[in-house]
Amino acid sequence: MKKLGLALMLMFLATASLLAPGVALAYGTAGGGETVFAVPSLGIYYCGIEAKHSLSGVGCDSTNGHLYRQRATLVEDGHVTLCHERGKDNHCNLGSPPKKHIPTLHSGKPLELGPYRCELSRAGLKCTVRASGKGFLMTKTKLAAIGGASVTVPPLQLAAFLSPDHEVLCWISVTQTFCATGGNQPLGSRQSLATVTDEGHVTICVSPEVAVGSECIQNWDSGLPLLQLGQSTEMDSFRCSSASNGITCTVIGSGKGFRISATEAVEVVQPQKTSG
């Protein structure tokens, strides 16, 4: 499936750099199949549409200071990639705002270029494939697929993180990944540690009580970012995912690993997706 990647966003930025301040959008014909715009009222500082056959798609970046960062991309088959995050860490890999002026897209003046249509309304910025209606809706704080578009949520690249309930801490290195529980609890609480190596070897340590000098875990960092429910992070050979039943970390390829929460730590083998 054809996906719009960072290369396309960089190409959009390169296109934007050629625009002089005050240049109006030539809707439908700008740049011979390329055009760019912004929606400052929604914090959308860059959107690009590329309608050439070799690299076709729509990509938009928005930011609301350090509160929200968002990126949405759309390709002609209606597939959408969405990234939405909070905080200062730019895991969505947003580009820097272009130094030169970008025209503003105004409400009531839809932009159509090739197979794509973008329009601004009270609901937000909507970009779709004209033939199917599949696409995305972007506001200041929300990002959603619309029209039945298929969605990919790209994995983050967090080397260290906490579970949403702050009960599990994980670290990913080149050769192993480990997750622990109980480090933020008082003495007398349950503690566990699960480790998987890049070869798929799993070890699990469980202690019914947290004690001074415990062999399971000795350090805890409550300031790490959270891996929210439904999110995944990939680093080196490992993938960790957050779900309601805990954090699951496996070796990419073999699926060998573990699942850990405040109440359990177990070895798992996850089926791996095949390409095609």
C-alpha cells in the first residue's frame, strides 16, 4: 500500500520555500500539480498537496505550543496516517515552520487539486479524496479519519516510558528490553521485572513484597513520558504496545516477549503480520 512519508513532507517544505510573501493560491493549478497553504486559526502551519502521479498525497502539520502536535497524511487510495501527541517531545517528526509566507486557506473557499479536496469549516480542516470522500479532519486539538478511510497510527520511538497508570516502567536498549512494576510503591507492595533479549530469551522476576535491596528493580523514574492506551513504540529490534491488560514488549520478527501489568508478568508469543 502506497504511504505518504517524511520524504513527501520535506518535498512540501521545499515547495513552500519557493513561494514569495503574499502569493495567492492558484486553486487547482498551483505549481503544476503542487500547492501549499496554512490555517493559522487552527494552528496548522503547513499543508501540502501533491497531485503528480509519481508522488501523490496530502500532508498537514499543526501545533498548539507544547500542548499538542499533530500530523496527518492522505494518499489516493484513501489511506490516512495520523499522529497526535502532547508534550515537548516531537515524536510525530513535525518539520519546522517554513521561513517564507504560506497562503492562508479561508472558510468557504475549498481547494481542489488533482484527486484531492481540502476545505475549511466550523468543524475544522477537512481533506479528502474527491471520488471516495475518504480523508481526515483536523482541529486545534483533535485528529480523525473520515469517510471510512483506513488508518495507520505510526509507532513512537520512545526508549523509556511509563504505562498510562504509572505502574509499569520500561527501558529499550539495542540488545534487550525490560519492564518493571512496584518501583513507585511503598514497601510491602508487589514487584516484578520482565526482560526480553533481541534473541527472544525471556526472564521474569516476581517478588510478592518490595523490600530494601530487592533483586527485581532498584531504580525508578516517575518523570518518563507515558505510552498511552493504543500506542506503540519501536526501537531497534523491539516493539512495545500499551493496552488495557498491560504493556506487551516483543522482538520484531519472532513475536517473542512478555506482557506486564501491576498484577501480572507473563511470557507471550505474538503472531507476526506478514507483508503483502
